[in-house]
Amino acid sequence: MQKKHWALLAALIMLGLSACGKNDGTGSSSAASGSSAAADSGGGKMLDFVTTQDSTPLPIKSEQFDTPAAKEFMSTGKNPYIGNADAISRGEKLFKLYSCTQCHGGSAEGQTGPSLHGPDYKYAKDATNKGMFETIWHGTNGGMGAKGAGLMDPTDPTNGLSPDETLKVIAWIRTHGKTTGNE
């Protein structure tokens, strides 16, 4: 009888140990997958985005990264639109459409809000495209509201910039300074 108890105990321990390393479908064990990391539909890992205000996790649904450029950015932090004339032109129009000029000036040189040209950014993280994306998407403590879709107007999940549009705005901003953000 005691042998059966030991065998059952050993079986339960083995079952428990095997469950600890169980794969959750993202290519990593469920215990180590991270709270804000996610897999995109292409199987790549999504970056961990954080707020500019206090560096808390910034959840963004991977489905919002719905273009090849946005998907690339989602997993690498590199903006594929840097140097792309069509994307830069669209970024300039979006910068003006969303009234960014009211605070940052007509060419993002700074007005009541800070210059976005660098190299001395109000938020040091803006030297990277991931950092600037987070700042634009979720806003700042300094008075800039969120511009990301679903955050700009919480009553309308379609109102605001998409990740792809945000990357185009960043590509345009980068034309005014020496930093590409992809360094």
C-alpha cells in the first residue's frame, strides 16, 4: 500500500514539473512569457511598450499593427518609414491634421511644446523610434494628450492615429534632425 502512495506522489510531482514548462503558443513558456509581451499573428514577439509618464506597461493590441511596416516596428522598434518620401509626406499631413503644430510648431521646432528635432529631447527616450512612438501614442505629463487610436477619444476606438500613421509622423519628424531613431 505504501508503495502505491509513493508511486502516486512521484507521478503527481512529474506531472507538476512538466506543466511548469508548458508552451503557451508564443514560443516561450507560460511562466516566462512576460505580462505585456505578446505574439503577433506572424509569430513574432511584440515589444514591451511603456508609458512616458511613469514607465508602466502600455498595452496595445497586436491587431492594431496591421501593415507590414507596423508589424516590423512592433517586433524590432525600427521604423521602416525613415527615408521613405511617400510616408514622410503623409506624416507631415497627419502632424498638421492632428494639430501637433499648435504646440510643436510648423516643422516640429518647438513652440509652447518642446522641439522634436533632438538631440536634446524633453523626454530622452524620444531619441529612439520606440520611445517617440510611446510618447505620441499615450501622451505625456507635460500636457500632451494621447494621440493613439482608442486613447485620444476613449468613446471612439477608431479616433486617433493608428500605429502605421504614428510611424509616418515620426518619419517626418526625423527629417528635421540628425537622429533617425533607428540607430
